[in-house]
Amino acid sequence: MIKIKIVLDSEDRNVIGYRIKSARLGCKMTQEELSVKLETLAVYIDRASISKLEQKKRIVTDIEILALSKVLNVSITWLFGLEI
């Protein structure tokens, strides 16, 4: 059984921020480059907002999660820490 950390009464706004950063750095991509690649999928997240995502200071929508997984070439389950 997989245990999922529940984020309640926390300042964190998402649970995938550090994995977004890890995948981005693994691709040797800047935040600006990630922003541009997301635009090709009609997902508009500027560099400053990507920084906030990575710091868990911004909520991530389902459409953004899907686009991030495609651009970063990782699965959605990996982003959520449900697979190694």
C-alpha cells in the first residue's frame, strides 16, 4: 500500500515542487527554457512562477502537471513521488 503525505495546515502549496526542479535540472534546462517549452503546449507559466512552483509556494493545476510531465519527460506518478 502506498502512503501519501497529506499536506494540511502547511505553507506548502504543492507536493511536487522539488521533483519539478530535480527533473528540470536533470534535463539541464533553465526555468526560462522550461517556460518556453510549456508554451508550445499552450500552458503559460512564466519563469518567476516556475520558481514559486519549485519552492512549493504556488499551486499546480492538473493541466500544468500534465504539461510538466510531458516537457520534463517524467511520469505523473514520479512527480508525486509514487514511483522511484
